Amino acid sequence: MSTATIIAHGFTMNSDTARVLLFFGPAGVEEFFREAAAYVATVPPGQAPDPKTMGEIAARHGQQNVGPPMPPRG
């Protein structure tokens, strides 16, 4: 998938064992993923991350959440 910075996009994981390899250019977005991962690691199992907190993390890295998380496929 290739997206421009102005195109809203997303994905959902439907596997406990999936691995994802993403490429970004220019570099820098990895700091968002590091901060988001550190926060998500503090969320109790079975509980969803707080959308407001995730939005604040995104904003610190020049990103904007534009909709609710995509639900898993059933």
C-alpha cells in the first residue's frame, strides 16, 4: 500500500501471530510508533487503548486520527 500524507488510511490486524513490515519516507514516523507502543503496553489486557490518549500521541507527531478504529473482520 502506498499513501500520500494527505490520504486517510488504516488497517486492522486479525491474527495473534501476524507480523507487519512498514516503510516510511522521509524518516521520523518511527517515533510515533515507539511512543504509541510504550503507551499501549501499559493498557491492561482486554482493554482498548484510550482514543483521546492515542490522539494526543498522534498530534505530537504531526498526525491526526480521523475516525474510530476499524473493527476486526468477523
